Amino acid sequence: MVQSPARRRRRPVGLASLRGFESAARHLSFTLAAEELALTQSSISRQVASLEQQVGRPLFERRTRALELTPAGDRLYSIARQALLAIDRC
């Protein structure tokens, strides 16, 4: 299916943001993702916020001391996890 020019993404999703998101989604924690990737919690939070802006949808529901994936976040996590595993295997 060909997308109209208005629906096309202006630039590709950044790999660093995708890695930060995937780790945060797997752990359901920005803190644990930061530890895994040797970054700060704030850096992971900014990566996820940037990715949410790029895709135009919230990926997490932020609760007091907890994260939950939104339906859009769950779909992206499933695809990102598979893609990053394939890249890492190469």
C-alpha cells in the first residue's frame, strides 16, 4: 500500500530511541532500561518521548512508580524486539 505524502514519516525512527524504548518496554521501567544500556533514566525518558513524538502516539501509560504499554506501544514493542534481535544476530 502506498501512503500519501502527508502520511509518510519525515525521517526514519532513530535506532537509539528504538533500543531505549525496547528495553524500557521489556523491563517496564526506564530505570532498568537505563542500567542495561549504561544511560541515565532521564536519557531513556527523553528517547521514549522523542519516539512518541515521531510516531504520533503515546507508547506508555505512566503511572505512579509503574509503566504500562499502550496498544500502540505493545505493537511497536513486538516489532522492535524482533527487528533488534535480527540486527544483533547479524
